[in-house]
Amino acid sequence: MDGQLVGINTAIFSKSGGSHGIGFAIPSNMVRVVVQSALKGSKVQRPWLGASLQPLTSDLAESLGLDRPAGAMVTRVHGKGPAQGAGLEVGDVIVSFDGKDIQDPEALEYRFVTKGIGSTVELGLYRDGKRFRTTFATVAPIEDPPRDEQDLTGANPFAGSRVANLSPAVSAEIGMDDDGEAGVVVTKVERRSNAGRLGLRPGDIIIGVNDEGIQSVKQLSDVLQAAVGRWRLAIERGGKVFELTVRG
């Protein structure tokens, strides 16, 4: 018998509590990248595309002149990312990766992250009724702007949290999608703290304090220096914005 490793077991759903049931596994191609980095003693990093994507609907595919809704449409290109350097534009549809057809953004992401940093990849693109290819070398997510990570203290609702400037690198570390927006993201929350009692979570984005839009950790720190009777906060979580008022 000739066997091949195709995945590493991570969990099992079993009604009996035994080894009979539905198993879940991480694909071996993805595990290989992690193991190779670990054996070298280096930090495990996944490649960064530098573009936001969306799936194609049947109507959208038809309007673009595509036969079927397969591929990943580019909705944003990071100004300093590999996608920009490779010539990708908003509205392009990525239809293949290293010669293999792409059905949706999830399929592209899977194939992309199984590549090591510095690997050369080829994307098949569809633009204005024409198909062409482009190649580029994969890179790690960049830290732009610098994270300026700080532990917040004092008499304010965010005391007990750690925050950082949002960047592709920070987004990757905490498992967030990189949508290119500027802002301040929560990276850690102490349970027994003002931030913990507020319900703040890692991954929350602080977008406003007392009607002032927050763009950086320094700006947030300056705003929090003011002692006020009430704090008006705007927090983004999972693409939704929550506004609340907290007594000082």
C-alpha cells in the first residue's frame, strides 16, 4: 500500500465520545509551510497579497462578460503591497493561481498561504474582456504605519487594554482581514479592568472618542488625557459600528 499524508487531524465530532465520527484536519500543504519555518527557528508568517477581494455573483459575472461566477474580484489594492507592484487594479478578476482555476476568494487564499515567503507565484487575471498573467514574489505583511503598541492606563474606559496602529502585519497577527483602513486596534484586554468591563475584545477597532475620529495610538492617548464626565465611544467589530456612552 502506498500512502500519502494529506492532512493533520485537529478535532473530531463524535456522538459517542470515541474515535468514531466526523474528523477535521488542516491540509498538509499548509502545515508544511509552518513546519519549515519552525525548523529554521524563524517566525511563522503567511504571505500578504495586499488586496481585498470579493466573490462573483451570477449577475456580476454576466456584466463583466464572464461565462460563470468563478474567480475573486479585486475591490481594493494596497498602495505598498505586492498586488500593486504586479499591476493589479480594482475591478480585476483573479481567475487562476499558478495555472489552476480559482472558484472564489477562499480558494485563492488557501493556495496563496501555502506558499512560503519569497516564492514566485503567477496570477491569471481578467480585465475588460481580456485575459493575461502576472507574476510576483510573495512577501510578509508590512508594518506600515509602525505599530506603536501601548498599554492604556488611567481613568478612562479603555484602561486595561493594549492597542496598536492598524497595519497589514498587525491584522495578520490577530487574525483580522486587512481592509486597508487606518485606525487603532485592540490587541489585548485584561479581564478585570475598565476595558474588560466595557466588553472590549481583541480585534475591536477604536474609531471615535468624544466625536473625534481616531487615526493613531498617539491621537488616542492624547484624547484620553482629558478628564471628562462622559465618554462617547465608537467601536467597530466585525464590520459593524457600535456607539455607546460611558460615565467617567
